[in-house]
Amino acid sequence: MAKSSLLCIILSIFLLVVRCSSACDNNTGLKGIFAFGDDVVDNGNNNNIPTIHLKSNYMPYGVDFPFGPTGRFSNGKTIVDCVADNLKLQSPPPYPDFFHKGTPLLDGINFGSSGTGIFGITGGLLIGVQHMDQQINRFKNNILPKLKDMLGCSGEVILPRYLFVIGAGNNDYSSYYILKQYLFITPEVFAANLVKQYVEYITDLYKLGARKFLLISTYPLGCGPGIVQERKECVKFLNDASAMFYDQLQIALKHQQQNFLDAEFSVLNSFQLLSDIITNNATAAAAGFKNCNCACCDTNLGGTCKKAGKTCLNRNEYLYYDGIHLTEAANCYLASKAFDSANTTEVSPVNVKELISGKNHN
């Protein structure tokens, strides 16, 4: 009996060592996704925060999602879900699920919080929203130590096996326009400051060990249905301003190249991809979209879906689900471009498929 128990203990230790050794092996492929940002990536982090009203854990959100309304601002999947599908990975669960539901940590975690922005002041009136620095601190102080303990290796060894997805900036531009900050700061300066802060977040994650990044640029916010329906056309000023984010980010990453020598980036030009669909009927038709400037659901004044409100039936043909956010079809369209587009005006310098191949493209 004693020998049997000893053998079981030895076998358990052996299996644990093998597992950790495999997990810390740099040649074992991509393991999961860590996501940070705003409504673009959020999958339920705002749900249980009573002070936050910006939530989507009610119908008709999630009408096409297997688990119903989960906190995703879409009829179904977010872009992070679709990226995970392309990579044949589990989509990372929201941060609270790890602590309250025991979801697997090795798959990664989604920290995204709707309403937040790159600037700490963005979403400042939404008490409880997790800002970018808070999201990264949660990862640094609460998740990474557990991951290290679980696998028995350092962040520099573990984290290159994960894809870090960042989707933020849209709310910053919405605030810039709505609050008329352009009266005091030019779009060029605003974009430069925004990207500077954004790169600081990338640097923070890089110092922790992150090496593979998918960066989702801002959308053509001036063409959101809430704005288009009121003005009958896209707001050119807002679009011109938000378009600068992608250009400034590319410039900043090139300038910072010496600081990110062994990092690799896929920068998705969401602005251009969505603009092409909105303004070009042939492009829209080829992508399967027939309605690019109306919300699929009945919306409130703020642009979100009315609770238990009606939705369109042909949701796969709509670009926008509510007055602000995209349908699952649009999210997965963007994800597919990020994954394997060979067009560097759509994703650059490499796509995600190339990024995870393990080759050094720098």
C-alpha cells in the first residue's frame, strides 16, 4: 500500500514536471490570447459592476451567441472570438470568470472593459470601468504570478507563446468629438498624444515578456449609424481625425523598433477595411454586406440596443449591430483580414498567421 502511494506521488511529480517543461518550451506553439481594451474586445467584464450602466448582458445582444447575452456588444462573436477561431484556440474568458468560475488560466484572459479608452480620462464618468492601466496591472499583479507558479517558468519564457490583442481608441475619439476637444487641440496633436500613451502600454506588456501583438486600429467612427441617421452622411472631420491613429501608430512603432527588437506586430487597419465596405458597394457585396449604414437592432438615444428590442432578420448582411458596434459578421471579417491577408494596406507588417509562425520578420 505504501509502495503504491509512493509510486502515485512519484508519477504525479513526473507528470507535473513534464507538463511544466512542455509549457515552458519555446517551440510548443501558441497557447492562448490575452486581450486588453474597450468595447471592441470586452466579453463581459462590466457585467457585475453595479456602478456601470454601459453593459450588453441583455437581449438582443448575444442573440446569435451560443450562450446568449454575455456582455459582448454584438449579436454574436467579438473580433477576439473570431481571431481565436482562426487560431483554433479557446476564446479567452473575462477576468472575473477566472476567480469566480475557475476558468482555465492557460487559455488566456480577456480584460477588456467597455467605455474605457487609451487616455485615463476617457470613460472617467463611468465609475467602475477598468482603464487600460488597470487592466495591465490586473494582468501583472493577479494573473501573471499565478501563471508563473502554475508553469514554473518566467514571464519572458511563458508570454511569447501568447498573442496579446489590444483594441482601444474608439472611445477616445468619440469623447474628442462629442466634448469638442478639437477646439483646444488639433487632430494631429491628439493622435500623437494618444499613440504615445498607447505605445507606453505596449512597452509595459513587453517588459513583462509579451512578444506577439495584434493591434486593432480605430474605426471610421463618423460613419456609425447613430451619426449617419442624424446627419444623413458620415462626419468627415471625425473620420479624418480617427484615420490618423493608424498612421501615427505605424510611425511610432518604427521609431520604437530598437526598443522592441524581438517583438512582432500585426497592425490591423480597421479604419480602411471598414471604410472600403461603407463607401464601395462592390467591396461590400464581395464581403457579403448589403446594409452598411443602419443599425440591425432598435436603438436607444445612446446608440445601444433597446432591451428586448427587435432586430433585423438578415444579421449576417449588416455591418453594424447597434448604432456604434459591429455585427458578428463584421467582426469575423476583420479577424479574417488580420489572420491571413497578404495586403499590407490591410494588416502590416505581417498578418497574424505569419506572426505566429515563429520566424523573425523584423
